[in-house]
Amino acid sequence: MLTAFDNIQMLWKASLLLAVVGCLSVTSQTFAQEDPPAEEPTAAAAAEEPAVEEAAAEEEAEPVTLESLSAAVETVETETGWLWTCIAAFLVFFMQAGFALVEAGFTRSKNCVNIIMKNLMDFSLGSIIFWAVGFGLMFGASPSGYIGTTDFFVDGMVDGAYDNWELAFLIFQTVFAATAATIVSGAMAERTKFSAYLLYTVAITAIVYPISGSWAWGSLYNGSGWLEGMGFIDFAGSTVVHSLGGWAALAGAIVIGARKGKYAADGTVTPIMGHSMPLAALGVFILWLGWFGFNPGSTTSLDDGNFARVAVTTNLSAVGGCISSMILSWIMFGKPDVSFALNGALAGLVSITAPCYDVSPMSALIIGLIGGVVCVLSVLFFDKIKVDDPVGAISVHGVCGAWGTLSAGLFAQEAINGTNGLFFGGGVSQLITQLIGIGAYFVWGFGVSLVIFLVIKLTIGLRVSEEEELRGLDITEHGMAAYPYLQSLESA
């Protein structure tokens, strides 16, 4: 039963649709008036004119009903939702360039070609694997709530016709899967065999990411997940994508060990500086842009304009993280550190990815400010325990992803999405649900990835030789240098 408000909203949309159609009609008539005069009609054509006019009159005589207008509006909304989902997917795909530049800028010049190849291949391989296997495990029918069982090798065909929504949803989810795999690359940069990287990229996009993804997002297409049933909030993937990738990166960094010269025997840390802050900064700005596809795009529809609200919360959290990490690094080290500020922006973006739909702009700013502080302290903590992460991926994605997921249980507002966080009159039940989700993804992401990396290490090997590491992976793994002139000077 439609309410009075629903009828008013439907009539408003219908009026808007008729206005657009009217404008198009006037425009087409204007263009027609600018055409050269038509030739005089022949006798046969003149004889046919009355019949054509009668048919047109019959068509015009069909009454316009609320039901027909409703169907037209629904068709327009559906197709614009497909369009928005694809545009958002294209923005998230561009994040691959951002990840490549951040990782390249934060590492040494002798490993840039290797980093480019890894980012290129994790998307290329990941796209095939996710299309063939991952999508079905994540979004197929899931009677148990733990793993999908249908929709493998997606062809988009339903009853002999293409289901274009399935294809739009597939491309959107494919770029998310590639993001989860890319996160691991940064934490294991400058010492990983390229062949080993290809193997664990396949494992992450085929098994690690999609199976756990079904727990929280299964019902987005065809299945249902056990965490969803508990009311777990992760709108765009602070935990489903980012924490999972971060915990996999932690497992990889532990198994592969630190880069040569990073930690002295007495426990002191020797900074290994990245070769290009401009590249890293450009990468962060590209990622920031891509996040407007990542978070607002997760509405997968125009959603009465709610994607705009999500864009605002996303941006406020990003600037909050950037500012707080800059201030904290300034206080701790006496100088405002650009690398911490750049990672702080990413920390704010990761932090808001789970609660972006459910919190107010003010809450989003607070979440980002806390995320920036958490990121700086986390980077220092992992250095203290000698876990070498060249780009801070574990801190930015793993730790800040967990914080962002927890923040949904603190700041969610009932007026926005029917859920109350602890700070807005809600009980502790939502907070407990968020903690269960965080814990489940840590156990799965870290545990399964640890097994995968140990198997690779014991079979084909995970790490390059010391000589290859010192010379650089560009030459030893790929036979070329990102900066040939610089390479020749270093070899002279």
C-alpha cells in the first residue's frame, strides 16, 4: 500500500520525467525546423497520410496513468543505477594506478619495474580468477551463510537473455577484489619473488577474499552471510576489503622477513627512504579520487542522492586523518612528515569506508582524526617489533580498517539508517557485533594467508636471494630498469 508521501514522491518523479521528455521533444522540433525544406510529397505518400495520422491519434489517445508513469520512472532509476555502478567501478579501477605510484614512491628506484608489474598482474590475474571462481564463492547462493555455491564463470545470461545488472555488479566487485590483493604487495615490497607473488595473488582473489566477503556482503546479489544476519555494519569494506588485505599483508611480512639492513643487531631501526615523494603524493591523490567510487559507489544506485552524503563523510574523514597524522608527526619528530601525512589521508579513507553511510559529517571528521593518530602509532609499533612494511600497508589498511569497523558501532545514527551506535543512545550489542566481525576477519585473513605464504616458502620459495635484493628486482627479475640512466651511474 502506497502512503501519501510515496504518491507525492512518485508524482514528483513522474513530473520530472515528463519535463525531460518535453524538453527533448521541443529540442527535436527545433532541430527539425533548421533542416532544409522537404520535397513535395508524392501522390502515394499523400494518400498514406490520413492512415498514419489516424494511427498516431490512436497512440496519443492512450491515457497516461500513475502505473505507467511509475513503470517509466522505475526503468529510468534502474538504468541510472547501472550507469552509476559502472562509473564507480571505473573510478575504483583507477585506484590501481594510485597503489602503484604510492608503492613505487615509498620504495627504492631499483624496484619500480617490479612494483609496476605486480600491480598490473594482480588486476589482470585477479580479474580472471574472480570472474571464474571468486564471484560465485562470494555472491552465489549460500544456504550455510559461510560460502557461495553458484554463479561461477559469470556469463550474465538469465533465461536466454543478458542480465546487465549482474554484469555491472561483477565489474564493480572485480575492482574491489583487485584492491584486496594489491594491499599485500606493498608490505612485501623489495624482496619477494615475482613468481611467488603471482601465486598468492591467485590464492587471495580465489579463496581468501571471496569466502570471507560472503559473510558480510553475500545478500548484495544472491546469497546471505552469517555476519549480515547479526547486523554487522561494513558498508564499503573497511574490514571486508582493507583489514582483510592488511592482515594478509601482516602474515606475508612476518613469513618473508625484513629487508636487508632495516634492523640492526642491537634492535635499532635504519630508515630505508623511498625514492620519490612526488610519485607517492600523486598516488595518494589518485586513491583519494578513486575512493569517491569506492564508498559512494557502494550504494549501487542513485539512492535518492544518498551517495552525495557518503561522498561528504568520505572526504571529511580523509582530511581529518591527513591533518591529525601531520600534527602528531610534527610533535613527535619536530618536523611535519609528508609520508605520515600522506598515509594519514589514506588512514582516514580506510577508517570511514565501513561507517560512511551510517554516520554524520561531524562523526566522520572525528573518525578520520582518530584514524590518522592510530596510523602513526601503528607504524611505529610494527617497526618496534621488527615487522618491515615499506609502505605502511598493515597500519593503513589492517589496523585503521579495524578502527573504522569499530567506529560504526560507536557513531552510527538511527536517524540515518535505523541503527544506533553506542554514542547515540544505542546499547553495546552493535559494538559487540562489530568486534566479532573484526575478530573473524583477522583470524581468517591472517590464519589462511599465513598457511599460503608458508606453503609457497617451502615449495618454490618466497624471497629473492640476498644478491638479487641488493641489486634490485627490476634488473634481476625483469631485466630492465625504471631509470636506466640512474642505474648506469650506480653501477659505474
